[in-house]
Amino acid sequence: EFNEQLDTTVSNKMTPFIKSRFQQGVATITGVNSNGYFRSDDPFVTVSIDGFPQNNAPNYDVVLTPISGDTGLIGNLEAYDKTQNGFKVRMTGSAKSVTFLWTILNPNV
């Protein structure tokens, strides 16, 4: 019984560290083009990190993988403005929208 309680306690203490090192989610950027050809800035989305902040922000990596959208028109997906509780992702291409999988990799917490 003691070992079971110890396992539960250790597991409860380790979960925040594990979750801070590796998190995933899905987000969508919708392109905003005023006349279909030119725009003043790149469309972006703000991604919130729920529950497990990144204490060493902005020193964590974000991997972005498109999962739907016109891949030929997406351009690049770029993570920026990384904080403890979230980050922004911009699309440099001209696609009307892109849905992507984001993965935080943070081995230094």
C-alpha cells in the first residue's frame, strides 16, 4: 500500500514537468486579404498554452505541421512572441486558411 501511495505521489509531482516538456494542439489561421492580392501584414493566430506554462520562455521550440489547407499556398508557418502561456503563429503564404498541429518541445525545464 505504501508503494502504491508513493507511485501516485511521484506521478502527481512529475506530470507538470512532463507536460511542460511536450505539449500538442491544433490551431487554424484564416488568411485575410483585402483585395485578394496584397495585404499589410501576415495572418496569424494566438495559441494559448493551457495548464502547464513554459517557465523558461521564450527558450522552447515549437514544431508546426500543416494538416489541412492548400499546401501550395501556405508559404511558411512561423512561431513567434513565445511567452510562458502561449505564442503566435503566422502564415506567410496566400492560402485562405491552414489548420496545423503545433508541438512544444522543451527539454530544458
